[in-house]
Amino acid sequence: MKIFSFNVNGLRARLHQLSELIKKHSPEIICLQETKVDNENFPMESINELGYQALINGQKGHYGVATFYKGELVSSSLGFKRSNANFSDIYTEMSDARNANRVGNGVKQEAPRRNHSQGSLILTGNALDLGMNGQGMFILNTADKIGELSYTRNGAINIREDGKLVNSDGIAYLDINSQDINLPFQITTPEGNEQSLSEVKVTAEGFLRATYGIDTYVTIAQIGLARFADETQLKSRGDNIFTATPQSGEATIGAGKDFGFGKINAGSLESSNTDITAELTLLLRAQQAFNGSAKMMQADADVTRRLMDT
């Protein structure tokens, strides 16, 4: 596998250099720094024409990074939230005549907590691929299956044959009024004309707007969002779907750009918030710490054995 790192110093002005690099080396992954372009103006079509998908964190000025990769995104990683392992000290009480001292006696692992920080947005260009930029989760109608609603950051929406908006498992997304969202494929105008669906758009506020024929515009629904007092206490149901718990608090329902909610980015999807490089670095550090501790314990055992032998 070829992985290239390129301080591009302004992506839009260096697309020709990037194209030549790809033609010559055909790397599987390209990491760019100083792209100097925000997400809205990112030249995604040009990148797709070169045969790559992109993870971006665009910024103006001397900032902005992007990762290009070949192949398709694994759907199970969309909206995935990593878990953090938490540890607490174990203390023992040792008392003398006057004072009681708390002495460390190791650590114990507590229940892991989900880290619900923002993942990178992947631009797809599909109108019904919705990525959350900021706080908020999409609402899924799982009441019939598990007796309660569920929540996800995976906004890869499909249109079922009956026009209902669902995820890859056929579970319906809900609007701000907690109703299933249905997108008609045809409508009858007030003049009695039949017109077919020609275009769909979703605004940052979550308004689903459809175009029928050439110039008939209809607002279908406003996509609902939920947020919680403590997202780390949500219960995982698998497939990056969560349900509320007493510890997380009840869902506060709203929409994109409402107070306390982020905005919806149509044409993008949120990837996992797991940074593979950072996780590998932590793994190496943990391994080094373990080796160091093992050597210290061995040295202590050797000293003790020598003292006992003398």
C-alpha cells in the first residue's frame, strides 16, 4: 500500500500537481495539509474524477486537512463512536494509633463510556446523505421493535418503494413531530396535472424540499434531531444506534440550527471518530509502559532474592 503525505499549500491551486502525483504513483491514501479551503468550497468533483473519496476538515488561511482514499466507505463505520476505558484507584485503609491513611492498592476498570465527539465529514454528493456538524442525533422509529425510539449519527438515508425515508435496515427516520417521513414520487398540482419527483434537497435546518416536474416546489417535512444532557450514558443497541437511559436524560427534540443543535450538511456523511493513528500510538505507549513495569518488577524480585540468599 502506498500512502503519500503532501503539504499542498492551497489545494485548488495545486490540483494539477496532485493529478500528476496520482498518475505517477497511484497511492491508495493521500494525506494533505494546508488545503486552505473550507468544506463548502472543497473541489470534491475534481477529487472524485481522480478516483478518490475524501475525509475533510476544511479551513481557510494556513489550515485545513484532508485524506483521500480509494474504494468505498464501510457502512458500519458511519457515525461510529469509540469507547473510552475508565479506571479508578483501589484504596485500602491502614490505621495506626492516631491516623488512618489511604494507601493505593492498584486500579479497577469501570464501565466504558462512549465518546460522542464529532467524526470527520465525508463528502458524497448524494442529496440524502446527511452529516451532522455539531450536536444532535437523527431519530429512528424503533418503537415497534424495541418499545422505544432510538438515535444515531448515521444519516445515510434511503427511499423505500413506498416513499418512506429509512436506513439500511429499513428503519424509518422521524421528523420534528416524531412522524415517519414519506416522500411522494408523484403529486397532482392544483391544476390537476400529474408531476413526477425530479430533485430532492435538504437544508441546514433539515427541511426536506422536493421538486416535481420543472418548477413545482414542495416542502415535505423537517427532519427531527435529538440531544441529551449526557450522551456518554446512552445505551448502545449495535449498528451505531443508541437509546436513552435515566443517566443520559430524556431526549430534547429540535432541528438543525436550533439553539443547542448543530446544522445538517447534505451530501456528506459522518465517519467514525476513531483516529487509527492515535489509537496505534496509544497502543505502543501502553506496550512500552507494560514492558517498563515488568522490568521494574523483575528487578525488584531479583533484589529480594539476593537479600534472602545472603
